[in-house]
Amino acid sequence: MSTNDSLSDDDINLFRQSIGETRQIKQDKIQPEAVRNKQKIALDIEKRAVQEAHFYFSDSYEPELSHQGPLQYVQKGFAKDCAKRLRRGDFYPDLILDLHGLKREQAKLELAGVIHAAEKQHVECICIVHGLGSGILKQKIPHWLVQHPKVVAFHQAPLEHGGHGALLVLIDLDNDDLKQQR
């Protein structure tokens, strides 16, 4: 029916008589939310982890780390004794990540995941067990950790946590006693 066509009053009255008494229907239907299946959610989480790992961890970046003595690092702006406190056992690792048998890309994802989990669970210290093996992860893990903004410090783990095949990592949870005193 076009806008030029109009019904006469007789036609409108005839229509109303034929349908009887009516009332307008109230819209009470709620459109259901689109249900996302579990596989799609898992893929989205994995995709985000991959993006985060590639954002933080570059394979081409090589920080200047001391090769004399045990491997250690403290981020600028934090107390210099953080690495020493890790070695002494002032911090106990609440999360342990074992990277044995993983390839480099898988290790990156797991490392990003454990740092994210530590933040969410308010875990200040984690232990990364990379093993000795061919030394690829032993060399790359410290280079990746230096690049992450939430890593305050790390130190070679004591023997009870893996020794030369592991690192204790301190995560920044906005703890003021780790900040450098000015």
C-alpha cells in the first residue's frame, strides 16, 4: 500500500467491527544473547596470549646481563637488593612453571601466561624451571623476562628450586617496599 492510498472512514469502521475488541500486545520478549561456544572462547584466550607474548618478548633484543657469578637482574627504579633477597630466600615462589620439553614459541606463551596469572592471583614470586638441556631456553628466558614491565627482578634459583636450571622471578604488584628509596 502506498502513502497515496488512504482508507475511508467506512473501511476503518468495517475493519474494527470485523475484528472485535482488541488491545495492543505488549512486547515482552527478550532477545537472547548470542551463545559463544567454549572452543571459540578458548581460541580467543590463546590468541590474546600469543599477541601478549609477541608484544613483550622479542627474540632479537639482547640485554646486557652480567655473565660473572649467578644470573641476576633488577629493573631500574627498584631496590638493588631485590635480587639478593631472592637468593637469600626472602621470597618463596607460589607458582612454578616447568618449561622442560617446550619449544621456544610455546615457552614464550607459557611465560606470558604465568606472569599474567601471577598478577591476577597477587603472587609476588614465581619460579621458572627452564632446565639445562641444549641451553636455548636457559639463554632466552632471561632476555624475555627483562623485557616484561611487570618483572622487578630475577635471580638464579637456589638448589631446592632448580639451581642452574631455574630462575626465581619477582613480579611487580605495586609493592612499595620493593621500590628504590630516593
